[in-house]
Amino acid sequence: MIVTLGRRLPPAPRAAAEQPSWAEADPRWIQRCLRRALARPSGGWYVVDAASALGDRPRRYVVDGRELVAWRAEGRALVAPLACPHMGADLASGRVVAGRLLCPWHGLALGPGGLGAWRPFPTIDDGVLLWARLGTDPPTDAPVQAPRPARFIASALRMVARCDPEDVLANRLDPWHGTHLHPQSFARLRVLERGEDTLKVRVAYRALGPVCVEVDATFHAPDPRSVVMTIVGGEGEGSVVATHATPVRAGLTSIVEVTLATSDRAAFRVTRRLGRLVRPWLQRRAQLLWDDDLAYAERRYARRVRPR
């Protein structure tokens, strides 16, 4: 027994024959959808981290086997090779002075213009995510992204999983596991439409015990390393949860998930001003789901590389 609050949704279409989740979750469809997502162009762009993670000190990252350093130069985000071009020092152990990165070994100052063959990669800080263009795809000026709401409260979560990006995407393209793997978060979930590349679901999120908020949401993969959920009906229409899976190396993936919560309610203006209080709650909700979804993605990877 659940109680739903918020805007009422139109009646859901009745299926010709109601099937249990295990019957509707067709692995062949999920695999076909995954293959199409993996074949999409990325423009060579990878999500490095949430934009908010980059502060005054340089940070070390590994993306698709490349060791990188990221820092801010007078407000501008930069991503470059980790090794100093002089003698190979770890530049993430250095410091930033007047926008230039100082090598910790000999004080070589490196800036946006680079030095010799060492130079920063094309980098975009879009206010939510930090992107770097590293790949071999035909390059584009900007990454492929789904539409975002004009006004939102943003929260971000980053974690590392023992799997490949495709295992993260496969998890997100399987909503049928929702009420079984996440009963603490979802009281009810029904797939309304299943297209070639898009899923539409109706889900009752638990707000407090049996009290739920019911929304319609779509899932799609705009590029080979991302899946985006967009609320298209009910409370918070226009809100987005974007999951980005960036390879660290074979069998290890960095997952950056951003939640962009919005509402057309008048009270949302006040809620936005209280973003620092709301953001930890959004992060806890996301982490609660990922406690289980990491195990799903890692189990899928283990079965792929060590089939039984």
C-alpha cells in the first residue's frame, strides 16, 4: 500500500498482458540498445570530474590509460599530461601560482600555452562537468549533451567501479531491476514505452515510507559513455540525472553522476537559495542507489570476462 503526493499523471496505458519484471527485462533488447549507444560518436570528449571538484590545487586523474593533471588558471579549467616535460615529475604534486602550474621538482612554470610537445588538452568546464577531449573519434568543438533545465540545483557524485563503461550503461538501460534491487527507493515502477533507443517509465519514488512521488521519466544514451534520465511528467518535470562512465583502464571505470533538480513551483526559488542544504540530501539519495548498482555493474563485468 502506497500513498502518492504531487501532480497527478494521466492514466498509464494498459498492457495487453502484464508480465513480471524478469520477463519484460529482455537481455537481447538491452544488448541491442547498448550496442547502438556504444557506436555513437563522442567527439573525443570524456568527463573528467564534476566541475565543482576542481579547486585551487591541482588534481591527478587517469582517463583511458592517460595520466592527467587538472587545475584552474585564474578561473579557467585546464587538463594536461601529468608528467612534467622537463624530467617527468608528477605535476599534481606541484602548486598553482598566478594561474601557472609549478613543477614540484625544479619549479618549471607551465601554463595554457604549453611547452614544446607538452600542452593542455581541449577542455570545457560547462559549470556542471569538466570535460577533456582526448579520444580518437573525429573531434567536435563541444561534447554531446542532453538538454538541461534553465534553473536547477546541482549535485554530483563520483565513484570508481571494477567494470568497463558498457557495464554501467547496461545497468542504466535496465530499469526493470528498480523495485527489486532498490526497494528502499522505489515503491513501484512500470515501463510505459520501449523504443529503439529510449525507455519511458512511470516510477513511484519513496519520499517517506509508503508516501511516494510518482513521475514519468525517459532514459536514453546520447553518447557511448553516458545515460541520461529526464523527468517528463509529474513533480520536478525537466529535472535530469546524467550518468557518465569514463574508462580509467581496462576493468576500471570512473562514474560521475550529476543530478540537476528543477521545478516550476514558486517554492523552488526559495529551495534554490537553500541549495547547500538540499545538495547533501540529493547526494545521499544517489549514493543509496549506487550502493546496489555498483554491485550490478561489477557482477556483469565479472561474468563477461570470466564466463561460467
